Amino acid sequence: MTSIRAMFFDVFGTLVDWRTGVAREADRALRPLGHNLDWTRFADAWRGEYQPGMEEVRSGRIPFCKLDVLHRRNLERFMPRLGLTDLSETVLHELTVAWHRLDAWPDVTAALKRLQKKFLLAPVSNGNISLMVDLARRNNFPWDAILGAEVAGDYKPKPRVYLAACEAFDLAPAQCMMVAAHSNDLAAAAACGLRTAHVARPEEYGPGTGERAPTVPVDFAGADLGDLAGKLGA
Amino acid sequence: MTSIRAMFFDVFGTLVDWRTGVAREADRALRPLGHNLDWTRFADAWRGEYQPGMEEVRSGRIPFCKLDVLHRRNLERFMPRLGLTDLSETVLHELTVAWHRLDAWPDVTAALKRLQKKFLLAPVSNGNISLMVDLARRNNFPWDAILGAEVAGDYKPKPRVYLAACEAFDLAPAQCMMVAAHSNDLAAAAACGLRTAHVARPEEYGPGTGERAPTVPVDFAGADLGDLAGKLGA
């Protein structure tokens, strides 16, 4: 069993609570303008455009662009359905950077600080570098480097994203472990030869909606990141 | 005057003492094999191949490869001149990663911790990501992200390297400051619109050999990084 040298992390849903954070930031930006929506519905509508937006890049229909750019494009796509029109450029920008202002699940930062003592740590997220940096500053994530989509020039679950992360650290895939709350992310990482660990985030899309357990074979599974750190001896 | 949001750092010579470190590591790897060289001459010979090696990439004669790969190739280029032949693959690898085991100048880590409170910080070095990560772990450099040659796919002083770093942080060049002990690096950054700061490293190539002051116009100049931090109000 090759020893694990690095841990790679999915971020949205796995480390940070995007749904509550986006809803809070949308409320903050739009309520003063007289809009009074169901803000979690707003967040869900935005997240609903996430995979289709990235699929444009993965399929090669459009060249790679940062997730911030896709988030902005996706926002403009669903807004009219919620009756939002004529928002100013300033407000559209303020909404787009809502994704830079998300809070970690309560177990995350302490667990990363334990894991840091044993492993190299990096996000391997579809979020761009500046987005990852802002989330790290806000939540004290102790990253060794920011890896993921922007470094790879493509979006997960494309193999290039996982393999580029291993290569950046000069490690074989078997020396790297992908951590996510989403089985499809872990299945794709495992297909590239990485080790995998699932963390349960049962509240991701609202109470009782997230994956309580992986639906694919994984090397480790934790009730949260602290539980996983314990299982890894950190 | 646009306010500075991020500071970018040259690493070899500016933050770490490559000459003493490479000499120490070469001594450690080669003396047990019966070699007894002037180890600083060994380090200088290796560094002498640095710019010609990168020029192969900058000119487009060879595709981009990591600095670790160039360091290995450069090692094999100058070794015979010092009478070193028939070194094993293990020893060649051990020598190549000498560059991952360099110590910071004594003022650096404390100064970066002060600067971190005011600015985003990243290396914008020609060193690859794993090399930067190893130096950061060894010396407690508090980076927000690892930027530089490997992220840009080219070597300084090509403009792409500085501009890719600004873009990764979603900042205009005028919001970013390049810090280096080498005037040519600062001149290239300034030509891209970045702010610049010089730090003196008079011992870089041996006593009294480094730049005591910039030879080009800069925004700030410090006797060392602590002095520069003070001038920036950090």
C-alpha cells in the first residue's frame, strides 16, 4: 500500500456550505433593492446551472474560462426565471463574488490543521485560484498550493484535473487522496488511480438531501472531516 | 496611486540562499562517494547554467518543462567539467532536489508574516510548484497560492509570467508588487505595469557580490525584507 503524501479536496459542498452562504449574500445584495425572494431557491437555481455551464467547457464547445466567469454567465441565465431583470453591473458583480464569501462547515478548519501535519494539502476544486484564495483567507484553510480546474485548464470530473494536481506535487496518483462529499467526483479520481475518501454532508442541498454515504467504492469514509482525519491517524 | 493588494516574490536569491544550500547538499551527497570539491564552485557552476537552460524554453526551442527538469539537465551539462562522471540515478536525483532544501535568509519568514496581514502573498518564481511547496514547508512561508513559471507555462522575465500571476488573483498589474533582489526581474515586471520593490542581497553569489541597490527605477527598496515591510507599513 503506497503511503499517502497529499490530500486533495473538493470545496463546494465538501468544505464550504455554498447554499446558506449564497442565499445570505443574495439577500444582502438584493433585498435593499426591493427584491424579496426565497433566497435558498435563488441559491439552488444558481447551482442548478453549475454542471451545464461547466459542460460547455468540458465538451470543448467553449474554451476554458474561470468558474467566476461561468458563475456570472449562469446567474444571467436563471435570473429572469426568478423575475430579476435590469440589475446593474455593480450588483451582478457583487452577486458573482458571493461564492468568494462562503463559510466552512464547522468541522473543517480544525481537521485541516490536523491533516496538515501529516500530508500536503490542496484544493482540487472547479473554483478558480482567486476564489479558492478568498475562501482560504476567510476560513483559515492551510493550503500548500491552490490546484484544480484553473491550473489544469479543464473542469472535474475530466481526468486531466486530477492528474495535473498529482503532477504539480511530483506524486504518483496512488500517493494522493481525493476527498469529496460527492461520489461522482471520487469515482473519477479513483479511475485516475488516486485514493479516495468520502465525507458525509447530509445538509448540502437542505436538510437530509446530501450523500450520507458513498455510492461507489472508496478507501475511507468519514461522518465529517474530523472523523476522516482520525481514521487517517492525523 | 492604486493601492497594492498582492505581493509577488522572486525566491532564489531574494528569499532563499541557494548558494550555501546547494553547496551543503552537494557536499552531503557527494563527499561520502569520495568526491572532494570546492562545493561553492559546484553551486556556482550549476547556477551558471540557469539562464541558458531557461532560454531554451523562453526562445521556444524546447517546450515548457518544470525547473526541476532543467536543473537535472543543467547538472548533467556541467558535471563533467568538475570531473564528476558515472553518478548513479539515485545520486543525480538527490542532487536535483537539493534546490528543494534551501534555507531562507534570516529576515524573510518574520517579514512575510507581517506582510501577510496586509497583502495577498505568492511566489512568482521560475521554480516549479513542488519546489515552491517544499521551500515553503521548510521555511514556513505563508503563501496564499503558488504562482510563477509552472502556472504561466513560461519563464521570467517573459511578460506572461507576471501577467498570469495578476490574472490568477483577478488584479490589475498596478495592484500587484513584484519583489526581487535582481533589477532585470523588476524591470520586466515594471514593463508589465506591476509595482516593484528591490531588496538587497549583497551576499547572493558570495560576500559583496549581490546587488546592494537597484540599477533600475523601483517604487521601493529595502536593505532586507523586514526593512521593506516597514516601508510598506506592515
